[in-house]
Amino acid sequence: MSFRVFFHWLPLLLLACSGSVPAAAPDAGTRDAMTYFFDANTGDLKAELADAKAAGKKAMLLMYEQEGCPACRYMKQNVLNRIDVQNLYHAHFVSFTVDIHGAVPLKDFSGRDISEKAWAARAKIRATPTFVFHDLSGAEIARVVGSVEADEFKLLAEFVASGAYKTRQFAAWKQSPPKK
């Protein structure tokens, strides 16, 4: 073996013998969805709407989920973890999770006490994930059931933030969204 080849492989050999491997650089385009996509929830939806209005947000997004839901996990690991998605949603919305089987107490948009489970039942949630947007008065303005790809999820944000929900359904609007 020539000295040139030996010195070329020496750093890798030393690294392998040391038992340590340099950490892989984190993907610069993603970060934890629970920490960076969803807002801290006080459990008071009426107060959260008031805060959203004061902050100039367009709407509130509620993601209905349940433990063990593969599509919920997919959304958190592949869509809601993307920084571009997080930035877009934070610019326009406050976002919270609701466990459809949860006993955690909430205050609804009228200030009445209700559990997460009862709130989900009242909202007629039948599958998870279900993404429901509410305007700043608490009225439901858009709903998407199931997992979607990131590009479509970003279109959904544009649909709601632009006010297009007032005149069209998302399925029709996304076929010909406005050009940027």
C-alpha cells in the first residue's frame, strides 16, 4: 500500500476505531411539528380566537387526531414538520390539536366547558386527521379529511387566507388557484 493511499484512508480508519461517528446534519427543511406547527393551547377556544384576531390572523385551524392514527403521524412527519408549511400557517392562522377521544377540558367558542371528545363529536368528526378551519367568530369555513401532500396543504392555507372559501369549495378552487 502506498503512503498516499494510506494517508487518504487514515482519518476514516481512526474514526472507525474511535467508535464515534459524526452526527448527520439535520435536514434544514424540517423540524418538529408539535413544537413548531401547533400553538400552545390554553384550552379556551374563545380566548384563542380573540388572541388570533388581535394578532391579525385570518382563522383558527383545529387538527382532530387520535392516538395510533397512521395518517396523523404521516402529516406530522412529512407535511406539518416542513418549515415552509410552518411559516405559511403561522403567518395566517393559530393551530391546535384536538384528540377525538380526549378527556382534556376545553372552553368552546361560547365559553362553555366541554371535553375534547364531546367537542369532536359536536363537530361531527368521523375520521382522523380532520383539519377544520374556523373564522374569527368561530364559524367553520373549511374542512379537509385525511392526509394530503405538502403542496396541497399549502394551497389549502392560501385558499382560506385569501378568503376564497367565501365563494368556492376548495376542490374547485385548487383546480385553478390564482397565479402568484
